[in-house]
Amino acid sequence: MSIPTCAVSVKLYDQNAQAVAGASITAQLDRYEIHDGFVVPQLVEAVTDEFGECTLELWPNSLGSQSSNYKIKVQPTDAKGYSTIAMVPDAPTANLSEIAQLPEIPGKSDFQDFFEQAQGLAEDLVGSANAAKIAAQAAQAAAETSATAATDSATDAGQQAAAALASSQSAQQSANDAAASLVNATAQASASAGSATAAAASAATATTKAGEASASATAAAGSATTASTSEGYASASASAAAGSATAASTSAGTATTKAGEAAASATAAAGSVTAAATQAGTATTQAGNAAASATAAAGSATAAGTSATAAGAAQVAAEAARDLAQGYANVGAPTVVKPGDASLTTGRVRNTIVIYSQTTTATRTVTLNATDPALGDTVHVIRAAGGSSVQLLDSVGGWIRSLAVGQFADAVYDGTAWVLIGFGSV
């Protein structure tokens, strides 16, 4: 089962009675409504065609339980937009000019319904501002948590780097022990009568390899010392030290039993250097984690700033809507004018209703106020009697609409010019 809709027809003309093409027409439901278990869409949009016409498929407000309305916003491509409020009937079709709320005829309440709707819009905007504020506070808390995590990760990285340095120093000590053992092996090999020449040669080779192991271990220690800023270099140097120490162990094994002991010490040195490399790699990983956490913290802080900005903007909009609602509350009843069989120029009145209830003997005109109009001023003209034509003119005498018997026209001042917002039959 689908949600029922009413095809609301929109016809838009400019001050010269020309069709306005490409204008954006939006209908915003002013509160949450549910129809037979389905959530009613909040926003419907359409664009006028070359004839200034379009159709909005809107849910009938009369089927709801929340006394909802649609806020209709008209935004031409080359002029200032304006808004009105409409209640959609439970019918297959309707004309926007007929269902839009217009100034009331005397005898009804002083626009109390319109004030309550404007006040409801203001309350919705205030609620949006509060929600945005809460979101900003949550984002700020998340940013603080991420910053704390980044600090902890950086501390762990420093500790891992220190451990890498200690392991490399241990490797240096093991390499030194290997060198000392190789020196003893060389002396004992020289004392051997049967293979003095071979022992001397092997000892010389072992001495050379031990020197290489010592140099590599020293390089590993220096690289590990730098691990706090460039842990990758420590890993490379430590690996080189491990290879050289292993070579020294192999050469010492060919000399004497002491050379074997030197090989064992060199193997221990290799193990220590390998541990140093592992620690350096861990330190690198921790440093990467710290950088990622810091980036996340920066992102959260940016999100907090954005949410705070949005909250401020929403609050400004809410206050503006509240002021607008208060302004409508202070309007009071409209001014009703009956010109008889004469033309009329409107004055500085918020809401004016002009009624031609007498037969006109010649063309009569209603010229809109050009002296001191204010944003939101409205004029509602009704022709109830026959005779010659009645024409609605703008502030510079430009023709807006000619009225036949039983027709009406509505105009609003948008801050720059008078704009026709409604036309039809009474």
C-alpha cells in the first residue's frame, strides 16, 4: 500500500504576466506525520517548465493527526524568493493559488493560526540548534580522547626505541667478548708445534672477522641510538652486524677450542643484535600508530569545529524565525478598503484587503505602494461586482493582473519589488 497524494498544480508569472521558467518550488512538511504505518516524506521539489507550470505530488494534510501544513518556497532563477503556507486537501488535484493561506476576511481571528505555524517553525529550528550543539560537544570529547591515545602511543614508541638501544649495547659487549676470545685463540694456536702456520693463518682470519664484527656492532649501537627519530636505520645496521658476527664465528671454529668459544660469543652477539632489530621494528610500528592517532585527533577536532559552526548558524536561524513569528503576532487585523467606483493606491500597511463590491463604470486600477513598502507587506484584491475591468499595477505602474468578476489576486513585497503570489476565483 502506498501513501496517497494530491497533484498540486503551480502556475508562476512575473510582474509582466510572463511565465517564469526554471523556478525551484519546494514543499516542506512542518512536522512529523505517519500514514498507515508509513512515514510521510518531509520534502518534495519541482521546477517550473517553459510555461511557468509544475506539479507537486503532496500528501493530504487533512488525513493527518498532527495539524500539519506545507511550507511552500518559490525561488526564481533571477529574483528573490518568497514563501507561503498551504494545507493540502484530500482530493485528486488542487491549485496552489487556492490552497495557500491568504489574509483572512474580517470576522475571523487575527491570523492566530498563521502565528502558531510560524512559532512551530521557530521551535523546530531551536531544536535543530540544540541537536547540533550536542553533536559538537560529542565531537569535542572524541577529539580529546584521540589526543590522549596519540600521547600514549608516542610514549610507547619512545620506550621501544630505548629498548632497541639497550639491545644494541648488549650486542656491542658480546662482540667485544668475541674479540678477546679470538686473541687468546691466536696465542694458543701460535704455540701449537704441529700446525703453527695453519693456526696462525686461521687466527689471523678470525682476528680480521672479529674486527668486522666489532665494527658492525658499533654501527648497530650508533643506529639504535638514533632509533627514536629513525628506527629503520637501526634495523638495517643490526642485520649487518648479525651477518658479520656469524662470519667471525665460522672462521674462529677452524683455529682451536678457544676459537670455538669465540664463535659461541659471536653467536650470542648475533642474537642480541637480532633482538635489537626486532625492538627497533616494534618502535617503528608504535611510532606509526602514534602518527595515525594524532591524525585522527586532528580530524575529530576539525569535525568539532564544523559542528560548532553549524550549531551557531542554526541558532541564528532559529532566532530570526522567532523574531519573524513575533512580528506576525504583532500584526493585528488586516486593513480592509472598499474603493467603490474609483481607482486606489495602497499605503504603508502590513496587510491590505481591497474589495470592489460596486459596479465599475470605467477601468479602475489598484496601484501598489511605491513610497515606503516593507518586506512582507501583502495586498489581496477581490472583484465581487461587474462593470469595467479592475487591474492590479505594481509600484511603477506596470501591469500585474487584470481581474474579472469573481476573481482575486495576491501580491507581496519581497524587499525589492511587488510579486504576484496568487490568482484565481473566489
